[in-house]
Amino acid sequence: MDSMKYYDKEGHRLTHTQWAALYTEDYKRVGWDEIPNPDGPPVRVSTVWLGIDHQYGDGPILIFETMVFNRPEGGKDEWHDEECYRYSTLEQAEAGHRNIVHEITEQMKLRKELSDGEGLGQEPAGGAGREAAAHPKGWKEDLH
């Protein structure tokens, strides 16, 4: 017996067969952006419908996921690919994708400014680090 719980983009329960029929590139893609990086490969942000509930405990279903690839961390040659956010609704996934793209775009602008002037690894005056990007109130709570 299949213990997985399957859902369409609107949160309606599906059978495994129904889910498999929907699981196409066109249906699952919510967002995809490549953000130029002055120090290396572009940062890629991908948001998809998973359709399988990834909530392993109490709480709302989690059927959408945003992943960030090639995001710089720290110095010029430090990268990580482990950034992942999950959402319950298509609206949350779309908003989360936009917020993360905005945050990374601002981070890349800052990295370019620093590499052109002050140098990487130095915090600019005013402490405009990663958490300085503006997010709607409660955005992080919506992600998990």
C-alpha cells in the first residue's frame, strides 16, 4: 500500500496514477531564474510543484519547493547548493520564489560593488548582509 499523499497544485488529493500523469515539466515548473554572479557561475533559483506531501509531522501539506544553486557564501570561491524552502500553496511558492530572486539579485549587486571597490569579504557600512533584503512580514514562517 502506498503511504505517500499526493496533491495537485490546488491542494486536492490525487491517486499515484493521477499525480504521475500531471508530473510533467510544464505542470511542475513554478519558477526558474538565473541571476548573474560577478564571481562565478550564475545563481539558479528553481521553484517546482512536488505534488507529494513533504510534511513529516504535524502541520500543513508541503507540496512546493524552491531550491537555490550556486549561491555564493562567504569568500569568492565558497559556494553551496543546500538552500531549500517548502510551501503549502501555489501562491506561497510564487511569492517565495520572487522574494528569494529579489534577495539574491540584491546580494549579487552588492558583491559586484564590493569587488569593484571595497573588496569581497568586507561588510559594507550599515551591515547590508543577506538578511537585509526586504521580505513581507512572516515570509520565513510561510516557507516551512
